[in-house]
Amino acid sequence: MSLIEGRTGEWEVVIGLEVHAQIISNAKLFSGAATAFGAEPNTQVSPVDAGFPGMLPVINRRCVEQAVKTGLGLAARINLHSVFDRKNYFYADLPQGYQISQYLTPVVGKGSIILDMPDGSAREIGITRLHLEQDAGKSLHDQQATSTYVDLNRSGVGLMEIVSEPDMRTAEEAGAYLRKLRSILRYLGTCDGNMEEGSMRCDVNVSVRKPGAPLGTRCEIKNVNSVRFVMLAIDYEARRQVEVLEDGGEIRQETRLFDSGRGTTRPMRSKENAHDYRYFPDPDLLPLILDPAWVEGIKRTLPELPDAKKSRFVRDYGLSVEDAGVLVAEQESADYFEAVARGRDAKLAANWVMGDLFGALNRLGRRIEDSPVSAAGLGEMIDLIADGTLSGRLAKDVFAGMVETGASPAAIVEERGLRQVTDTGEIETAIDAVLAANGDKVAEYRSGKDKLFGFFVGQVMKATQGKANPATLNEILRNKLAG
Ligand code: ADP
Ligand code: MG
């Protein structure tokens, strides 16, 4: 646990996150309008989404299924009986004048998420609830100098609001929580987790207290749109609160905004309370009653989730917990790894995937789905290492060629003549030439300057264009120098 050192001693930071995750669904939560990102403004709007008088919302079964699936993936309680409420407030981009949400009885209750911290420790963070609600439209302030435009495409899109317990204690834990939650949502296929496009948005609640004291008053930082910004916002906000308290002030419960340019938070409004919203059950919607058999059916469709996959990778492939954690973070990289590792040296496969492949993808700014090197291609290359055609060193060149051209490893070996030399005669000839040309160094070596061994290896490698089998080279060289 990392505490903040203040003038008056140590302070503990307490963090709870509310994540709005946009449900993957072709249609909105209560209308049949489309949800595709990036459409022309106001082209995906039904009368329900525009709040026309007399419109009637109809619940989208697919959205409910996605929420239940997510609840199951978070090891949470599924409430077979839940209720939709109206949350009343005024926004220019909220034409209904209220948001249909769930208040006292959400569709999903308590669950949990396991965080794997970089130091190898694990932390369990409680999930308080997950409820369904509509998204609002979008006000566009930058289209024209004197007017604000409203785009209702997003109005009525289904969101899952996932609320955590105030269980996190550091910005790193909050970051790990968001990454893990995003990973689970992607595995489940219930939200694409894309924070840049706003399909996952985070409200950050922060308070500070003296260790062991009751919870302090929280401030809520609204709509932070990247993991890094969430972490920066927490660090800034916690320090700000410590300063206020140490100066004898008190924290007012308020809603704040994160200024990513300055790395600071500033007040937006005093915090509203639940009673300000005049929540009441939406009279247009019946309670949501789920058939337990339907829920069971959804449970059977759950994919293997990151935690289970990680344990399996450690167990079946003998990977370290850290490596397995990296590989399972995205389903696509886990699948890729398994395709390479199956029937091969799994640790070698993991090293190539996490080292050279991830490095190349990073450089190219590509996702693993668009990798220039296929899993089958990388697998073939590892086979060439295993059968002695390639040394680890030559394999690096072959791999670089694969990234560059997309050609098969065998083709690159042939074309560039990268085949490893294992023929002892050929290697011996090269060694003899090097030793003959460096008689002084040979004498130095023999009189005890062991470090020169590397020099001879380097010279022979140079002479063979890096193709000499390293083990054979070492053995023959050692014998010759000893003799
Ligand atoms: P609201 O919508 O009013 O913000 P919610 O219950 O939806 O209320 O969310 C409250 C969030 O604030 C939760 O994530 C919870 O863990 C967190 N939280 C509650 N109390 C504190 C506190 N004292 N310090 C930090 N976070 C808190
Ligand atoms: Mg809140």
C-alpha cells in the first residue's frame, strides 16, 4: 500500500470507479435505431431517442443478454427481477428530459474483479452493481462560432454502468482495474472497451483519510477518457485533498473535471444527490423478469476468461505468471500464442511472441490481428530453429525478413542463404584462418587472458556471416585453443 506523506503524517487514498461501458448491440436499448460509430449526425435516431411525445420504449433483449453475460463474467449476482427508473434532469442533448436507468434494483448485483499487480501480488476489488441505462446525445460546440449543435445518434444507446466498491488504494490499482475490466468486456464481446471513441468512460471517485479513520468525503471526477488520465487525475486529486485538509479546510462533495492539458482537476458543480433526480419507476416499462433457464443458457456460452486462461497457460505451457498475464490480456494475442506454441517449445514461442513480434507490432503501430507475420509462419520459423537450420541469431534476421516481406521463413532462408552452417569441416577451416591471423592474441589467451574467447567467436562469426552454429563453433574453438 502506498500512502501519501503529508505535513501531518501519512494519508491513505480511497478510490471507487464508475465505468460506463457501451453495449455491443446493433440497436439501441429501447429502440431499433442503429448504433454504429461515426455515422452522419442525426441519421440514427428513432422517435424514442428524440423524446417525441407519445413514444414508447421497448426493451432490446440483446442488450439485456449482454448485461447478464457481463454480470456472469464478473462473478456477480444476477437479479432475476429488476426495474427501470426515470432519472430526471435537463440537458440540451437529453430530449426526453430524463434518462431511463436502474436505481434501487439493478439487473446485476455484487461481483468482483481480480487485479494482478506488477509486483506479482493479486488484489480483489468488489463490484457493487451493474445496471442498464440509456446514453445521452452529444452537444457539438465546435461546429460553428455562435451555435451549439446537437447530435442524437448516441441518444438511447445502451450502456452498462459498472460501479466498483471503494476498494482501490493507488492510481496503479485503478489503472489495473480498468485494464482488467476492459479485457473481460472484450473477451465477453459485450463492449469494445475503446476509450478514445468513448465506448468506455470512467468517473473517478477519490477521497483521502488517515489510515484506519472512517472514509473521507469524496470528489467525483467525471468522464475521464484514458487509463493514463485516470491515474494522473487520482494522483493530482489526492494531493489536492491532502493539502486542503492539512490547511484546516474541508472537502466538499463535488463533481470535478480533469484538465488533461494541465494534469489538474477543477470544480464543475456541487455533487447532486439521488433525491435531486426524482427517481421513479418508468411507467412505460414493466419490471424486467429473467427466466433462470435463460440465464443458465447464457452462462454456458461464456468463453474462457483471462484469469482461467492465465492459470491454464501456467499449468499447460509452463509459462511464468507474468508472461501468461501479458499473453492473455487480449484474446487475440492469447490465440496467436497458442497457435504458435501448440506442439512446440512453449517458452520459446512465448519469448518470440512477446519479444520480437510485439516489438515489431509496436513499431508498425499494428494490432496482432493485422500482424505481417502469421502464427503459422512464426511456428514454422521456430521449427527451423528446432531442427538446427537456424541459430537463434539467424532466426532474428529471418524474422525481420518476414516482418518486412510477409514471406515464409523457408523462402527467406533459401533466398538470403541464411541457413546455419553446422558442417564441422567448414567451421574448422574458418577457425583455423582466424587463429592463424591472430597469433599474438592466441598467445595472450593461452597465457590466461580468457576474455579473448569472445573475440575469436566474433571473428569466426564474421567470417561465416553469422551462420556458424554457435554450439559447434564454441566446442571446436575451445579444443583448438586448448591444444
Ligand atoms: P453516484 O452516482 O452518486 O456517484 P454511485 O453509488 O453510483 O453514486 O457511485 C459511487 C462511487 O463512489 C462508487 O464507485 C463508490 O465505490 C465510490 N465511493 C463511495 N464512497 C467513496 C469514498 N468515500 N471515497 C472514494 N470513493 C467512494
Ligand atoms: Mg457517480
